[in-house]
Amino acid sequence: MPATVGFVKVISISSAAVFNIGDVYSIAPQATAKTYAGGGSFNTGDGIRVQLNKANTYINDQEVVDQPNYSP
């Protein structure tokens, strides 16, 4: 359905983002990331206390490419 769009101000768009105004058939952003995190890494909230004595994160990743991006 057609629409009239007024002024649009875009401050920033990341590398895997999609910016669309109007009709669209398919949107398929592609991005990959690999994250290594140790104990107590992704805690959120108020008043969290994490005490890790000598905590280590060991990574043994023998794959060169896990899942490559493919765009036909």
C-alpha cells in the first residue's frame, strides 16, 4: 500500500542493519559474530555482585570458518 513519508533523519546505521521506507518484498540482513565470554560476563541488573577467583576462559576452536556469509 503506497504511503507518503515526510522528513526522515538517520543518525547512524550499523553494517548489518536495514533501513526501509515504503513497500518491501523481502528483507534479509546478514551478519555473523563469534563471542567468547567467561563466567559472569553477560549479567545485567541492579546490585549484581560477581566474585570469580582466578577465572579463565579457554578456547579451542579448530575450525577456520564456522559459517560464512553467502549472498547469491
